[in-house]
Amino acid sequence: MSKIEEIDPRVKAYSYDIGYHRWSRVHATVNRTWTITSNIAESLNVVTKYARELSIVELLEYMRTLLERWMKEKLLKSKGTFTYLGYKFNKELDDKRTLSHKLRVRDSTDYVHTVLDGVRRYIVCLENKRCSCGQFQLDELTCPHALATLRHRDESFEEYCSPYYTRANLLRTYEIPVNPLPDESKWNVPQHISKEVVKSPT
């Protein structure tokens, strides 16, 4: 917030006024997980900047072919991943695993552990998939503290990550194709629609 205030203090005040739940995942009223954001809308806005000048049918066809290409690329990337988690999430986990190696773990109970990071202390509860850092439950992906705890217990991370991040689920996400559209001469348009005249807006 101090960085935002340096740019424009009005933005800081506005952010406080509209409520944390509107711009902070930690305070969101629903679990947004790691990928449910409006970023896709921004991506579409950028790539369709010039296409928006096209007629509606050409614009829709442009968007259909764009989504067709994106789906195919994502499917190929998912098929080329041979880890339990998808590529993006596996890389994130590897980065967290590197951080976890400097942490020390103390047992409290079977599922509750204290993780020491220098002078900082974190409480990990594997049973509830929670860590006092907040990352574990927010991302539904093991945080460095949980990974240190799992290594201490000689356990694998798989059951502590959201199934949405698995390679299997990513493959299911992209298995339904965006179907190609036949040539306009082959379209079977009902007569009551082909006769309808759509006028320009007033």
C-alpha cells in the first residue's frame, strides 16, 4: 500500500473504501484458488484490439479460431507434462521446495507441527491443510512450511494439493475441442432467421 500511495494517494484511499474482499484474495468471500481471476478477459482484450473493428460474424470467427488455437496449445503442453501436477504448479512447488530446505520442524502432535525459519515460527496443521502463513489454505498448494513438515514426516505432497492442479485434471480441462466451423456455404440456416433483417442501431 505504501508503494501505491507513492504513485497516487487517492488509489490507496479508494482501495480501503471499496473493501479488502474486492482486491485481496486473502479477504475474498469465496475461494478464488490460484487461477480463477479476470486475467483471461484482459488477455482477450489485448489480442482482439484490432479485431473489434470487424463485423460481428468475422469478430466471432476470429475469437473462435483464437480459442481453438489456445486450447490446442494448452492441451499439448499438458500432454508434454509428466509430473503429478501441471507444469505451472509443479514449477511453483519446486520453488517452494527449495525454500523449505532451510527450515527446521518440531512435532507438536501427529498433525500439528512448528516450523522454524530463523526467528520466525509457523504452525502447520496437515490434517486441516493449513499454515499460519496463510499460503497453504489460500493457494491449496503446499507452502514451504508444509513441505518442510512433509519431508520431516517422510510423506509425499500429492494428497495436500488441490486436485485442480493435477496433470489429469488439466488434460480433462482441454479435452473438449473448440470445433471448427464449416464454410458458410455449408451452413444450414433456418429460413425464419435468414429472412430476418438486422438494422444498424439508431
